[in-house]
Amino acid sequence: MTETALFAALEIPADINLRLFSAFLLQSGIPHRISEEGVNQVVWVSSEQDQRRVIHYYAQLASGELILADDTGAKTGRLSSFSRLVSNIWRFPLTMILILVTALFFPVSTGVGQGAGSELFAAMMLVDFHEIDGVPFFDNLAGTLVRGEYWRLLSPMFIHFGWMHIVFNLLWVWEIGRRIELVNGSSALLLVTLVSSLCANLLQYILGGPGLFGGMSGVIFGYLGFCLVWDKMVPKKKMGIRNGLYIFMLGFLVIGFTGAIDLLGLGSLANGAHLGGLLGGALTGAVAGMLHWFVPRAD
């Protein structure tokens, strides 16, 4: 098969084993090749007709209608959610840990005014606060640091205000965080998470003052900043994020500062946190890119 006139028939997660499916396609007279594109794998064919056939066969495989087996008795049919979960935990351990820890802390954000839950919630805000007749009164950041409560510089990222908030954020943590972990490793993902969270919380405090803000959105913008800079500096090892996503998220950031989104009644956006996270992630991406080029590597 030549490299010209290729058609992408499938683009699916790379953790799905296509060995038997690939053999089946060859037996069915469909020449193809499979390439890995970031966290996904792409099945390429040479004609639109083969493209339609591959899509049809894979739909049968995914539904369990098509069951494949080799000479050793190994079979594949309906794709196992459990086996894929185990595979993803193995391939993206830190991404999965971040998602799990965030989910475990979610009930804390609903515990305001409810004893121990309220105390833990207050302890995870950037600065301490107490309520008088339902009105919060906040400490300042200097007092927080003097008392040695340094965990507050990071802990707000684990607090989310409602199901839509946490689900939206964790979907993006999964979608972008695992790409960074795959290309750069768990240590790089940990670093960009910490730096983005720190920058997000501090800039939100500087621009908006003390308040009840939290969530992973600042970290997500940090991931985007990291990926954007990394892709520019190391184009041969791109993260696989489409340009449209960068444009959408940067546009969302700009519109957020206009206040237009707040008028929809969905709550106030922590725009300072978004910008701070983006800048922190971009800085971390620049450092990672320079290390890639200037530090000798074993490979």
C-alpha cells in the first residue's frame, strides 16, 4: 500500500487490542495499516469502499455480533469495559488518581454548614473563612501563609460546586491529562498539575480577591497551555489535540472576561484562575520543550 490516497476508517483508543480485527480485515481482502496517534490508533485503508466496510465490521465487533478467534483459542467480541479500565489505570496511573481523588472530595463541597463537612470545606479553600448569619467573612492570604497552611495553595482544585461542574472538568482531565502522561510521563503531568493549580489560585486571588472558588478548570487550562507550547516546540511528538479545541478554549477564556457567560445564570467564572492556569501550563510546557531539546536522552 502506498502512502498516497489513504482514508481514515477508524480512530479509537489505543488501549483496544486490534490484533484479531486486523487479521480479520486481511482475510476479508482489506489491506490496511494501523498507526498510533497520541492516545488513539487510526486504521487507514486505500479506498472509500474499504473505509465503509471497516466501519461496518467494527460496529459488529463492538456490539458482539462479530466474534473473532485465532488458532490458539484467543477470542475477541464485545469489548470489555472492565479490561479497558484496568488497561487505562496501568497506562495513565496519575490521570486516574487525579480523577479518583477529585471524585472522592466532591461530597465536601456540599457540606457547607454541616459540621465536619463544613470544616473540611473551609480548610480546602485558598483562605480560611467563617460565616455570620450566612455571610462569609474571609481571612487574607498573608495570614494563611504565616500560619503555615501551604496546602491551601493547591487544595481548591479538588472542590467542585455541582455535578455539571465536576463532570465537565473531569472529562477534560481525562481527555488532555492522559495525553501529557503518555507523551511526557507521570512526573511531567504531576508538575504541570501543581504549577497550573498554584498559578490559577494565586491569580484568581489577585484579580478577584478572597472568595469561594475552586475546581479543576484552572488546571485544565494549564494542560492546554502545556500542550500548545509543547506542540510548537516539539512538533514530531504532538499531543494529538486538534487546533479547533485550542481556538474554542481560548475563545471561551476571552469571552469569560467580558462577563457574558455570567449573565447566563450558570454561576460566576473564575476567569483569573483560567488565565493563571494557562500561563502556568505554558511556562511548564516551555521548560519541558527546552529539556527535550537540550538535555541528552538515552534514546
